[in-house]
Amino acid sequence: MPSPHPDDVQANKWIAAASYLLFFLPLLAARDSRYAMYHANQGLLLLLTAIGANLVLGLIPLLGLLLLPVANLALLVLMLIGILNAINGLTKPLPLIGGATLLR
């Protein structure tokens, strides 16, 4: 993504940061902001990854019990990276999962 307009970043950085907790917030509050929508997309990718990881690892009897906390810790780290990127005005994709685009 090309670098966002500085006014867009300043006006929507907190909405963008909150999108990692509630990905749909920019859809309601900042639909016209490319910056907020970028982070909403990253938040949605993170949510879908979390649901998938928890479902898959929850179905594996013993190995899943060992890997589930590790996966959830990694997801928490990704969420913190995303929030820090949003607060700092960056549009860097999340490591490992941030390359896809679901929202435009």
C-alpha cells in the first residue's frame, strides 16, 4: 500500500489501532479512510487466523493442548505489532499473515 496521507493517519490512528480488537470499527466509523481500512483488513486477517488456529489445535488431543497456548501467545504478539504499527502511522503487513486483502 502506498503511504497514507498524513492527515488521514492523524485523524484515524486510534480507530485503526482499535481495529485489532474490533475489526469492524473502521467499517462503521471511518469507511472513507484508506489507513483505517488497511488496519481493519489486518485485524480481520488476525481474527480469522485466531479462529482457525483455535479450531484446528482444539481438535488435536494432546499436541493441541501443548501448541494452543503457544499459538495464542503468537497471535497476541501479532496483535500488539499491529496496534503499534497503527499508532505509529505505519502500513506494514503483519508478519506471516498480513499479505492477503479481504477488505477494500
